[in-house]
Amino acid sequence: TQLLEQSPQFLSIQEGENLTVYCNSSSVFSSLQWYRQEPGEGPVLLVTVVTGGEVKKLKRLTFQFGDARKDSSLHITAAQPGDTGLYLCADPPSGTYKYIFGTGTRLKVLA
Amino acid sequence: KAGVTQTPRYLIKTRGQQVTLSCSPISGHRSVSWYQQTPGQGLQFLFEYFSETQRNKGNFPGRFSGRQFSNSRSEMNVSTLELGDSALYLCASSLYGDPDTEAFFGQGTRLTVV
């Protein structure tokens, strides 16, 4: 059974700071997605990475997929309070019709 | 277009009771999947339906069941509720449930069992 471990589990930082969260898998991803879930809401897709070594940017968010496709990172530059939420990595369905989600990183950005 | 709609948003039930949760997918989406989210276990897959057929089921007891109707709306039922069933139940809809089609999540139903 594939396990997705995310670190850190919790992160509380001041507005303007940079941060990186990590997602590591026990097996190779076919592709990987990052979601953000705000309190009281469902997860919302941020990005999908497919190719080993791929880097994608979404405004102040930078996503990197490891060369071996077993790990990924999300870097936020100059965090803002609006970045507060639960960040989840996920292995999308591949023949099984189910997502496998990571353990999550709960981020709080203080103004 | 309208998003995924889950009803009710909040629910309080007593141990031993049963509950039915509803999910209306985005128009045109035929795949609906359900997840249980708890602080301790994170997001856990319950089951997935496509065109009224269950294609996969997670490791949950038989008290958890679901179905999908011809209009793709889905319901999940939990019988003989236990305290540990307290959770946020999320449904997600997508066109086909495969990795090439994006899944959209509803806001969830917060179930509290007392």
C-alpha cells in the first residue's frame, strides 16, 4: 500500500516568510497533485506535476517533482495570511479510481 | 457552472442511529467518490461510483454503503453510528474518475456522533 508522508505536520510563520513543505512516497508516482483545503471547505487543486524534475510556478508557489518521481516539494515565497490552510499532496487515480492523499501540512500565516 | 453540492452541511446524530448524506456532482460528471476526513487519519477513500456502478471500495466496515442514481447524484449511508464515525465527509466529482480528468470536491458534510 502506497504511503504519502508530508512534513512538517504543522507550520506557523509570520507574514512575509518563506517556507517549504515536502511530500514523500513509498513508491513511484505516475503523477502528483497538490491541493489546498481552507477551513470549512473541500480541497482545491493547485497543480499537477507529471514529469520527474518538473518545476511549476503558480504566483508565489513553486512546485517541484523529484527526479525519481518519489517526492515533491511546495515552496511558498513571502507567505500571506491568505495562504493559511491544509496542504495535501495526492496520488491521482490510476486504474483504481481513488486518490491517495498525504498526511497533510497545516500552515498558519500570522499577520 | 455550479460546483459540487453536499447536503446537509452539518449533522448531529446519536450512537446507533443511521444517516444518509447526499452529493450532487457537477453537471456532466459521471464519477463520484467519497472520502472521510478526520484529524487522526486524514483523508481516507470510501468508495467510487461511475454510471451507477461501484468501481472501488475502501477499507471501511459494511456499515458504510453508497449508491449512485441515473442523474449521477450519489448518496452514502452509515448505519449503526459509532462515536468514531464523527468526521468530515467529502465527495468529489469528475468526468471519468481517471487521472486525466480533474476532480472537484464539495464543501463536505460535518457529521458529529454523540
